[in-house]
Amino acid sequence: MFIQQLFNGIMQGGLYALLAVGFALLFGVLRLINFSHGSVFMLGAYLTYIFITNLHFPFLLAGLISIILSGFVGIVVERISVAPLRKRKMPFWLGMITTFGMALIIENLSVTIFGGSYRSFPTPIKMVGFEILGAHVTNIQLLTLGVAMLLMILLVLFTQYTWLGRAFRAVSQSEDTSSLMGINANLIVALGFFISGVLAGSAGILVAMYQNIVSVNMGLGVGLKGFFASVMGGIGSIPGAVLGGFLLGIIESLTSAYISADLKNVISFTALILVLMWRPMGLLGKEQL
Amino acid sequence: MKKWLFVLIVLVLLFTAGCQSAPAEPVEDAAPAEEAAPAEEAAPAEEAAPAEEEAESAKEDIMFTGTIELPDEIVFALMGPFTGSYTAGGEDFIQGAAMAIDEINAAGGVRGSSITLKQFDTQLDPAEGANLARNIVSDEKIVALIGPWSSSTVFAVLPIIEEANMALLTPSASSSGIAVSPVGFKVSPDAEIYGSLMVHLAIKELGYTKLAVIFAQNDFSINLQKPMADVAASLGGEFVFEEGFTPDTTDFRSILTNVQNSGAEALLLACYSQEGALIVNQAKELGLELTMIGDGVFFDKTFFEVAGENAEGLYAIGVVNEVANLMDDFSSMPQYVQDFNTRFQERYSEMPEVWERPTYDAVYILAHAVDQVGADRAAIIDYLETFECMQTQTDECFTFGTIHWPLVDLKYYVWENDKFQNVSDAPETDYLPER
Amino acid sequence: MNNPKLKWPSVWLFLPIVLIILPFFFHNQYILQIANLSSIYIILNLAMHLMMGEAGLINLGQAGFYGLGAYAAALLALEFNLPFPITFLAGGLISAFVGFVVALFSMKLKGLYFALISLSVAEIIRIITLVWMDVTRGPMGLPGIPRPKLFGYSFPSNNEPYFILMVILVLITYLTMYWIQHSNFGLALNTIRDSEHAAASLGINVFWNKTIAFVIGCFFTGLAGSFYAHFFTYVGPTFGWHQTMLVLTMSMLGALAGLPGAVMAAILLTTLPEILRPLAMYRQVFYGVLLIVLIIYGQSYLGQRLKRRLKVDRLQTQDLQKGGQNNG
């Protein structure tokens, strides 16, 4: 039974990790808590649903288009709620409020346009269950975990080994210095939001597939989880966010299993507090503040 | 200079807010205008039965108690979550209420006066509800309140509505404390009844002795779950597993794994339809072979779309009309139930789900009350407590009585071959309080 | 006070007087409700102003302490039938105590980490109120909280004497904050806010000053909570995410401006949803748009005031060096 609970935690953790990573990207670069991350997450899933159900696109096409659109929504968010703040050199925590405003706009427009009820998400793959080490697993679970891991690995490779990725890290260390080096910080930031949007949208589609459900409210709690995972894993560290995500999933699963499902958030946040007290920069973070 | 401009703008805004407290024009309800037309044509025909009833009683009144003077426009308030994190309830409210109002007005209104609905959006926030309640009681034209949707919001709103001696009819909220208030009335039966019956179904009808229950941390589900352990004990069974989950949970696998290992024979689900669908699916993914039992509120069309084949063999408890359109023998349902579905389908191009019917009933009950005693808040409350019997969608002989909620016939169903099949009637004794 | 008084622009004197008289003109339940609610939020904002505007603490968990005060007052009134003055103060004291405990183990950390811990604490408090059925009745909340009762007079409802009570409370809070702002303690906080290193090198005990500011802020936050409980006569586990954000946005806007700005921000953001009501479905969308506009463009106005205050503060810092430091 423990194996099963562990598996549950890992599966869920993979999804959290994907969320956290998109979140951490912006957190690391801009010290910005992007409250609209959850809304883009929802849009990725919901747009896919619309494309499949109303426009009859095939699944992969719908998914791809939604993911790209999510990236563009990310850029829109940046242009409206973050760029003006950066231009005026305002403190970073004001970005919390403006991105929250964007979240309100996106979520409520969605409720008005799409309606508030939840809907069945069309999954193209038939569910097949099988046993690994005594735990029940389904092919869809493995698929979502696989895709999530792939995206995260791609992101880590990107930031570590490509020129663009290095530019990212430069800007997150010091915007002024990197500008002096010829890096267009504004472009980097916009790109960051694009990638973050893509990740959020992908996560949304994966979660919708995983649960068979899509609703305009699915983004609400998401921001908190992503934020939690990236903080615990380490501010500004992508691998840290991945670790944080998996940890969160496992903590939640084991708490549900052995203590009480009600208390899983309490336990996970207490764990966060303890980690912060002992190692404020997170498990894998580097002292950057 | 700029400072004074800023101040001036603020003052203007505040004064506008102040002036808005005076009743504004009625807000449009959500029903699309074009769809109302065909519904109205159909309505007078089917409405012949209740309209005749009204005409009859109206004549009696004129004979025995003299004429009742009504304003040209009778206003009811409708409170619900129309925006925010959970809007399905609010949407149901609007659909049910709008249809009822259009039907009544098309048939001549209440003694010639038309009924209007004013909508108040609680956003599922009790504090917001309390704010709105103040607005409602200040508005002299409003004579009764339909809603709110959740028990928590009802509790926040009740003290204010009580002070104003106005009737509050909630089509959906189920907490027992509501009916204790002199002005609170529930159109749906108490959630504790459902919970007790779910246990009875599992033990007496299906023969299980070891039960498990999963419940959400919201007022409805907690009320469902409250009586379960005791009822099980009194029937010779027991709960080997009980677990609650916080409302934002989407992954139940950990809990379900525990259920699997607890030795339970049946799983009772005390939650709403979205969580229910997730639980049913995830249970099947984990290879859980238990029988599962849900309550009437569960079952909307989306639930079955999401659950698909996994819903096969699911048991349910429902009032006749909640699962009407999913019944295998729908044609054997009472005519008024079938007619409602037909009219609803014509108007909204979809089947009714959960709360449209109770809201529809609430409007009709209130209209009936106004017809009998006038557009007076206190008189309406008295009438609601004392009227003997009225035909509604919820029950053929619907009455509130002094307990402020209706006793209705409940049945057990099982979902097989994409339809609900009758299992049996629920018992009438032992679980229902005295009138 | 041993520093030059800030000249209080006359326009800020005119507005509050108008606002206080306003509800008496309308004699309307709804207006009174908004006025009373604004007063509660003003107290919240002033508390946040102390913590954020003066001391530079980023407190993301204010809603948690708000809820804590509300539940404390509610439980004491319902379970133990304690009289109003006690339950009212208890809400504040319990919040302050918990705030003290939190500060003990987190105030040493840098600003952002403290913010994260405060957020976590608020979330923990929220979940506890949700699931601790035996005490808080979970999602069903605590209805039937008695209304305020002072010296035998019960404030039965949302009426004018009630509002007067609220105004008195707001005034007391405001005066407390004003007094702090112009005291040595306030100077120390400002110095810490601008640069902890500089403050430490001046001999200011950063940890204790921040802690005291935080505790005082939590006290008033808890007071606002207990008033919430007695006002709505019902508390439920709704002090969560969206409530946090609402309170936060108000507070952040208020923290940027001076004390009067904090008051204005509270009133504005309480009445705004009411004004926007005719927009029905689009109300929240508009609110979001307004938030963004306010932050981005409101800054230029508010920003100037902040710069002016900072200039004055620098003079005061020099004063501090000469005048000696006697802050604990």
C-alpha cells in the first residue's frame, strides 16, 4: 500500500512540478509572483476543450494551438501588467497586485463567456490499467508524467546550455549588468512570460487529461501550489522547482494516507516554514537576494 | 489643483454609490429573449392545471375574505452565486426562476400584477451576502427572498432577513439550522435525511455491513455525513473508514487507496457532482471494486459524461424529479414532471440539472402565497407555515408545515445501461421527524 | 514629539468630515452597511500601513490574523458568554500573541522569506478553521454571535449609534498610528525600512523593532476581525485566498501613501464593488482593470508623496543621531 501511495504522490508531484517550473521561471528572473499563472493554466485546458468540441480539431492540433496561444496570453499579461511597472522602476511586489488584476480579468471573462460549470474533457486515449510493483497505474498517468518530465528537462537544458538560457540567468542575476552586456532585458522578460505561459497551458492540458474534467475554476488553487513548490525548492532554481513539486506531491499523498486528508495543506505548509527557517533560500536555491 | 480634482472624483463616486441604494430597475434575468417566445406559447396550455387551481382559490378568496390589493409589480429577490468560484448553483437558480416567472406572467400574473425578479450575486461569499441582504431589506418593493445557495451564506443573511420579517426560501441549502429560524424555509429536504437513507440503502437493501464514507468539507456534505455513523449502528452495520477532504482537492487516490485497504464493502459519497465524478473515475483506475452510493444532488449530465462507463452500478437516492430525465422509465413519471422537462428543453436547449426545479417551485409557492395573502412580508411567512397542500415539481402534495421543509417521497435507483433503474422506495418511518 | 510636524494638507481634513457625515444624511441601511464595512477595512489598512509602510515588512498573511481575531472573538462570545469589551479585545490580543510567536522565529529572515512564512501561516490558520469541526464547526461557521453591548446598551443592528462606535474605533486606531509615526519608534521603523544595515549600524535593534511593529499590526488586525464577527454575527472559513488578495491590494495601495492615503484606499476599495454592481457579470473584470490602472498610474501621484516623506525622513534620521537612541 505504501508503494501505491508513493506512486500517487509521484504522479501528482509531476504535475505540481510542471506548474512550479513555469512559476519559478518568472520568480527567478523578476522576483515576481505571477498570480495569473493559474488563469493561463486554465485557458490552456479550456481552449483545447473548445477547439475539440466546437471546432472539431483533432486532439494534438487543438493542444498545440492552445499551448502557443497560452504563450501569447502570457505576453499579453506581461505587456499590460508588468512592463509598465518595469518601465517606471517600481518595486517588484506591486507586480503581485497587477498580475492579480489580470487573473481577475481572465477568470471572470472566462466565466462570462464559457459558463461556470465543469465539463467533460475529451481524452483521446483509452485508459488501460496495469500493475507495477504492486501498485495500480494507468497509461494516462504515465503519459502525463512522461510529458511533464520531458517539458521540464527541455526547460533545464534550455536554461543551462543555450545562449538564450544564459541570457535568462544573466538577467535574473542583474538586469543592469546584463543590459550593459548587450542583452535586451525587456525582450528576455517578454520571452520569459511566453515560455511560462506555454508551460502553464501545457500543465493545464495535462491535468485536464489526467482528470477528464475542465472548468473555469481549475486555476484557482494552482497559483498557490506552484508558488509553494518553487519556494521550497529554491528561489530562482528550476531544478529546485521540480524537486519542490515532487516533494509537495509526496507530502500530500503520504499525509492523506497516514494522517488525514484534511490536514495535507497544513502539513505541507508547516514543512515549508521549517525549510525556510533552516534554509531560507530553499532546498536547492542559491543566495540571491 | 490635481489634488482637489482627485477628491472631487472620489466624492462623486461615493455619491453615486449612495444614490444607487434606491431601488434600480429590475435587472434582466439570464433567459434569452428569443427562447422565451416558444415557451410562452407552450406554457398557457400546460399551465391550465395550476392556473385553474389559482383561479379557483382566487374566487374563493373574493367570496370569503374580500379583495386583496396588489401593487402592479410584485418583486422577489433572488440571491445566488452568479459569478465567482462556483456558479453552477446560481445558473440553475436563474434558469428555474426565469422560466417560472415568464410562465406566471404569461398566464396573467398574480391577479393581474406581474412578478419581477431582482438578482443579487453573492459570489459564494457570506459577507457579500450580508451586504446584499441589507440592500434587499431596504427595498420596500421586495416581499420575499429566494436563495442563497449555500448554507453558510444563508446563515450570514438570516439575521438581517429575520429582522425585516421577510421570508427566505432556499431551494438548495440544507443545513438544519436554517429551518429553525422563523423566516427560513427549505425547498429541498434536509441533507441529514439523504445521509441516513444512503446508509439504509447500503445495509438494508444491499446487505452490506462494512461501510466507508468520503465527504467534502462543505456544509452540505458534512450534513449528509453527520447522522451516518449512528444510523449504521442502529441498523447493525458499521463504518470502517471515514475521511473528509478540503474542497480544492482533485486527487483522491490516496484516500481511495486507504478505502481499498480498509475492508469496506460499500463506499458512500457525500459531495457534489464534480468531486464525485473524479472519485468514481479514480476509484476505477485504482482497481476499486466497491459498490458506490451517491445522493441526488450528484447527478447532472456532465457527471455521466465524465464518469462514462465507470458510473455503471452506481446507486443513488433522489427525489423523483432530480433524476427525472435520466430515468429509464421516464414515460412513467408523472405528467407534470415530463412537461417541465419538455418546456425546459424548449426554452434552454438542455435538460434541467439539479436546482432548477426547486427554484421553479419556490417562485410558484411564493406567487401562490401572494395570491392568497397579498404582497406583505409578514403575511407571506404565516401563509408559508400554514398552507396545507400544493402541487409542485418537488412533490404532489407539497407543504412546509412548522418544520419549514417538505417531506417528500424518496426512492432508490441504480445506474445501469446509461439510465437510472428503480430499485425501491425509501422507508417512510424512523428517519423523518414529526410534523 | 521631537521632529518637525508634517503639514497636513487641508484637503485631507475636508474629506473625512464629509465621509463621516454622509451616512447620517441618507438614513439608509445599505449606506450604513458600507460605511461600517469601510471602517473595518480602514483599521485593517492602517494596521498594514504600520507594518508595511512604516516598518517595511511584507506581510502576505494578514487575512489569517484577521480571521484569527474574528474566530477568537466569536468563540469567546458563544462558548463562554464573555461580554463584548472582552471578546473584542481578546480578538486583538490573541492575534497579537500568535503574531509574536510567528515573529520570534521568522523576523530574523530577510523580507521575502518573512513574507512567504506569513503567507504559510495564514494558509495554515485557514485550513484549521475549515477542518477543526469540534471547535469552529468547519464550513458551517459560527452563526448567532451577539452584537456589541456596552454598559448595558446593546447595539441591535446596523444603525447610527453602531456607526458612531466604529468611527470612534477608527479614530483611536488612526491616532495611535499617527502617534507612532511621529515618535522615535516610528523613526526607527522608517530607518529599518529604508535600510536595515544602516539602522543596525546606528544601533537600532532591528529584530525587536520589527517584531513590536508586527505585533501591534496584528493586534489591530485582530481587532478588526473581532469587529467583523460582531458586525456580521457570523464567521465562516472564508478568510482565504481571495479575501487575502482583497485585503492585500487595499493594504499595499494604502501602504504607499501616507496615513490618510491608507484611509482613502480602504474607503475606495470598499465602495468600488458597490458602485460597479450594475455591471453585474463584468464587475470583477472591471475591478481587475481598475486595480492595474490604479497601481500603474496612481503611483505617479502617490509616488511623489512618498518621495516627499522620504526626504523628511532623512532629516529625521540625522536628528536621531544627535538626539540619541532610546528605542527598545
